[in-house]
Amino acid sequence: MANRLKPLIHPASVDLSDPAATTESPLEGKEAEARLVQIRARIEALQLALGAEQTRALLVVLQGRDASGKDGVVKKVFGDLNPTYCQVTAFKQPTPLELRHDFLWRAHQAVPAAGMIGIFNRSHYEDVLAVRVHSLVPESLWRLRYQHINDFERMLTDHGVTILKFMVHISREEQRQQLEERLEDPNKNWKFAASDLKERARWDDYTQAYHEMFLRTSTEWAPWYLVPGDKKTARNLLIGETVLATLERMDPKFPPGDPSVMALRGKIV
């Protein structure tokens, strides 16, 4: 499976400009939707083999600004997965219990077990993004977290967890349109919060935080992928292609049947 997204392994710089949020897809309309259906079906088949194998796991991390489309990615790319072997964790504001633990505690609990595909909708990276922008802990503390995260992800990969990290990058204008849509659509009103505008006002601060996040945490074992997010279909195809290519490299296999069980073939009455 061809993969058009390239991992940002130890990048010197990353383009987070508004033009970088748009990419052209070689497929459009019905062709693009049909291709995505094919990708989803193949991902589902490989997921079942991964679940039967029960020796490895895949962790997909989705990060992005408010209204960048993370929920849409979960629905459009992973919507066909067997829930028995898939778990989605949405990381919100930490609870009082979570705040009494180290910042990786809640993330570690949500790491997929062997045989599972886990999806983080936001993640432990909020602790070097939102925490940094809002000065929730001293800089001397959040700066240590880059290395803590790298060590954490290295430990996971050493124990059979393949990690894909996607930053869905949208332009300032696209975010404005998405926030306006939330206000205009009664079915989306619940998704809008006044805090969204406060976060939007810190656009440049978040851009700076994302830049350093890429530079310090895009590693050989857990690289970041920058996904242009302004065009939803292109976004979904890029992420779907990358997930599928990764699963195909993992090449999970269904285990052979137990000989004592296989001996029962044709003898069931």
C-alpha cells in the first residue's frame, strides 16, 4: 500500500503555515469515497488478524487544534473496526484523581493491550501543549516531559506497541468556519464552548508549542506525521493510507488451530 505521508524523523523545522494545511488528493468525490471504503475494509481484515495473534498492538495518536477534525478521522477511518479489538480514548481536562498522579499515568492506562488497536483523541501531548501555553506547571517541569515522553514511547515500542502520531493541521480560516458551523448547526451546538475562542486567541502560542513538540518528540521509533486537514477527504485518505501501510508492514497472522481441536473436524454431531 503506497503511503504519501512521510514521517518527520528528527525534523529541523516543520511548516505550520496556513497554506500547508491544504493538499490536493489524486482522487475526488465518489472515487475518493470508494477508495476509502477499500482502505477501511483492508484495515478491518488486518485488525482481526492482529486480534487473533494477540502479540502486538497499534497505538494511533491524534492531535490537532480545536475543530481540526479528530472526531471525523475516528469515524471515517476507523468506523468499521471490530470494537472487541479496538478502543478509543478521548483525553479531556484531567480529573482530580489524575492530577494526583504523574502526567503519563492516565495515558499508560489507555495503551492498547496486545491484539488491540488503540486510538488517542488528544493524548499525553496535551502536557507539553495546553499545559505549556497556559503555564499550568513551571517551565522547568514541562520541559522535562519531552524526554519522559520519548522514553515512555520507546518502552512501549520495545514491548510490541507500534505508534503512529498524527497532527491534523488546519488553517486559521478553516477553524473559523468550523467553529461558526458549530454555532449554526443545532446538532453541533453542544460541541462549542466559549473556551474555544480563548484557545483560538492563543493561535501563535500553540504554533510555537507544536513546533517544539515536533522537534523534540518525533523519533525513529515514534515519528510524527503532519496531515493537511483543511480538505476532509484528503485528510482521511492520507491517514487511512498510513495506518494501512503500517498494518501491512506488521503483517499480523492468524494463529494455526490447536491440533487437538482440529482433530474434531467432521466429528461434531
